[in-house]
Amino acid sequence: MKPLRALVQTMRPGQWVKNLFVFAPAVFAKAHSEAHPEIFLQAALATLVFILLAGAVYVMNDVLDIDKDRSHPTKRHRPIASGALSIQNALAGGLLSLAAAYAIGYFLGGAFNLVATGYLALNVAYSTTLKRYAYLDVLSIATGFLLRILAGSLAIGLSRDEISIYLVGCTFLVALFLGLGKRRHELALLGDDSEARRPALRQYRLHHLDIALVAVAALTVAAYAFYTVAPQTRAYFGSMRLAATVPFVLVGIGRFLALLRRKGEARSPTDVMIRDVPFLLNIAAWAVVVAWAVYG
């Protein structure tokens, strides 16, 4: 059981929450879920596929970075770097994860598998190359979230016309906003040591990141607001009640920016965010209002 636990740890369970974006389209697909409740099972399976794919990439990344991780103050405790999980067992586990992902994905359709494969290729490219270049790194991360939404939509049988371009755009912009915030925090915290910890940081500048954060925040709010009042959205849900959720998006973005500028905070802003009580209360309130707007 020890190798299995070490493998699961290598696959980063703490990051699995990101793949809830794959499940999100099922929540908003009111007409489909009322007629076909089984789409929630399809969405759950699609989410599992992305967890397995991401886990396989994390295994590959840790195998490739084993020497660098062993000299890192915290990453040296990772299972592969510490020796708790052998390279052979890690690679075997990663290949089994890939096989399981595609076995499950077979039942979700060819279009879903095509997007899932694109997600896998993007993550491999990020781990081997793209993470070394400023802005390409965060654009790659944001594109990964966009692919999650598309895959989740295809897994439950939504047609191209039923996939909201506004919702897809919002997902991309939110992920880009969070990625830029994380890079700003790392650059401000690490200072002269930033390049050694993350090579792409030497190409970033704080004032450029501040400008980018404000611009992307404004675009995110605008895209979400347009989505809630778009004719397609109003026709699908039969009301404009979803517009009542816009203030929660504004509060969430403002709270993240406040956490980002907190002095002396060593933790990643995304880690702080998911433990911040006001932020979590705002997310909970947003979810309640969304449920009322969609199903009420």
C-alpha cells in the first residue's frame, strides 16, 4: 500500500479540485439535466478522466525534475525525489492512469477524447517547455481550464451552438487572472532568487503584471456580466435572474487582489484564497444564488 499512497500523493490530490470545471457545464445545462439526469454521471466520469490525465503528467514532471527537486527545500520531500516511490513504480502508475483515462473516455465520445488529448499534449508541452517563458506559461494554464470546460460540455452531449462563448471566455479569463496573480506574488516574494526558483520569472516585471491583472479583471467581470444577460442565456434559463450573481464575481476578484497584496504572506495567493473565510463565504453565496437562478 505504501507505493500506492506515494503514487496518489505524486498525482497531487490537492490539485484535483481544478477539474471541477469539467463538471461545471452539467450544473448549468438545466434543460439537459432535467430531461437526462444521467448527464451528471457522464460529467463525473469526465472529471475523473481529467484527474487521471493530470496525475499522469505530474508523475512525468516529477520523474524529469528528480535531480532538481532533490536540491529544493520543500520539493525534496516529494515521493519520487525522496525515494519513497521508485521511478519504475512511478512510470508504471502513470501509464496505468493514462490507460484508465482513455478506457473511461471511450464511453464519452470521440469529440471528448480529442479535447482530452489536446489537454494532455498541452500539459506535456507546459512541463517540458512552455513553463520557461513568461506569459506563455500562464496562457497555457488558462487554456487548460478552457479545455476542461469544452470537454465537460462535450461529455454531456452539448452541441456547438449550446456551448456559451461567454462562459468559455470567462473560464479562460478567470484562470489567466489567477495565474498572473500567482506570478506577481512569486516575483514580489522571491526577488533576486526568483529566476532560480522559476526561470520564467526573470522575464516578468511587477508593474507589467499589475497592469495585466487590472485589465484581465475588468475583462472577466465584463464577460461574465454579458453572459448573464445574453439572449442565449435568457432564452435557455427563461429569466435574467443569473445577473444577480455578478456582484459576487466583483467581490471575489476584489478579495483576491486584496489577498495578493497582503504583506509578509509566503503562501501562494491561490492557497490563501481557498482558506480565506470571506472569500469562501462569497463563493458559497454565489453558488446558492446560481442554484436559485438556474433551478429556482
